[in-house]
Amino acid sequence: MPHEFRAPDWDTYKMEYKQPHREIEPPAAEIALVTQALEALVAQGILPCAEYDLARFAAFRQAVRDTFEIPWTAITPRLQRAIYAINAIVRPRAMVAAGVFCGNTFISNAGAAVGPGACYEAEDLVGLEIVAAEAARAEANVRRIDPTGRARILAADAVAFAATYDRPIELLYLDASAPGDQGKRIYLGILEAAYDKLAPGAIVLAHNSVNNAERLAAYLATVRDPRRFQNSLNLVLDGEGLEVSRR
Ligand SMILES: C[S@@+](CC[C@H](N)C(=O)[O-])C[C@H]1O[C@@H](n2cnc3c(N)ncnc32)[C@H](O)[C@@H]1O
């Protein structure tokens, strides 16, 4: 049985993809649930602690709301908070996010290190998007929050990029969806291309661990294999899901 943390209302908690900023539940309920999920990650030895700065997260969320052009997103407020918090706790010096579309998922990770939600300084934060027009929009979105350029978007194939990246990756975020039947199966190709570059203890996040579990079966088997990863926990906070794995 895979490890999982499941919110009691995971299947009734729903967002409108075109209304990313609409509040779905009272902030105190969202904070309490995400803290429970972080504590479950601590209990599994995946995170060292469950604390992050609530005020900085609030400033980050407001900046995205004020500056980002988001045509749609499947990142629920719960997952936005959880992804930010994981980055704020892990503090990756190098973070790579694959398949970032308009950049909302990327900044959910990178917002812990740049802009008004920053709680540490990173060295390199890279978002990869294969569709050039989407990469350009993501880059413009990110520049409005991070004028420094430390967080950057590249129009590139995540598999090819991962194979040639020359830094130890401390956090890898997977959200690419290839055309046709391959879809989210591409996660495994990106993971295998990046695997040797994952620093010891690196965290790998995979969106859609619930609603794409079938297509992600080989990926999930890999991150749940103790010969490849120390541990892995499926966060079922919503109907999309986030698999959190520690190398
Ligand atoms: C469905 S979107 C992810 C949206 C995200 N879950 C959200 O809610 O904002 C997946 C993105 O992966 C991109 N993609 C597909 N194959 C890719 C690849 N090989 N490298 C980088 N990006 C890729 C697609 O162009 C698409 O923009």
C-alpha cells in the first residue's frame, strides 16, 4: 500500500480552473490542512520540519493575484500553499520545474526564493515549457515578480534540458503533459534524464498523482521503489494530487 495523506473532503473540494484566486474555504481551514500534510511529510522523513512563514506566503499569493496572467490553472489554493511551503522548507539552491504552461506552477515553487514571498536566496530556478508562446507568457509573468532574473523560464524540452543540466538539482517539479496518448507518462522520461543530477535528499514533486494515476503508474512505481527513492508520500489534498518523493 503506497503512503498517502488524504484530506477527508479531497473529492468535494473543487476549484474553477478559470478562477484561480477564488477562495474555496476559510484561510484557517486551508492552513490547518496543509500543516497536517506537511507534518505527514515530516513523519515519513521527507521534510525536516513543517514550519513556513505564513505572512510571506500571503504576500506571495497576493503578488501572483496582482501580476500574473493565468488563463487557467489546476493548482488549487491548497496545492499552491503546499508547494510554496515545501520549497520554503527545503530551500533548494537549484530548482527545475518541467511543463510550466503560464508559469503559475513554477512561481508556486520559486516564490519561496524570489519576490515578496522570498524566505531564502536560491542560485538557479528554471521553468521549462516546450510551447514557445506559453514560455514567453510565463517569462513575462515571472519577470513582474522577480526583476532579478534568478528565476527564469526557458522554451525547451524538459527531457533534453534535464539530460544536460550541470548543477545538482535539489528540487524537481513535474507537470509536463505531452501531446496525444503519452500525456503525463512523460514524467518518467524527465525523471530518468534528471535522476543522476538529483542531489542526495533531493525532493521530487509530481502533480496529478490522483487524476492521472493510471498514466503515471510506471512513474509512481519508480518513486515508490526503495532502491531508487528513500520515501514517497501521495498528498491527496484535492482531486489532482501531488506525489512528494525524497531521493
Ligand atoms: C497541462 S500544462 C500544466 C498546467 C499546470 N498543471 C497548471 O495547473 O497550471 C502542461 C504543460 O507541459 C508542456 N509540455 C509538454 N511537453 C513538454 C516537454 N517535453 N518539456 C516541457 N514542457 C512540456 C505543455 O506545453 C503544457 O504547457
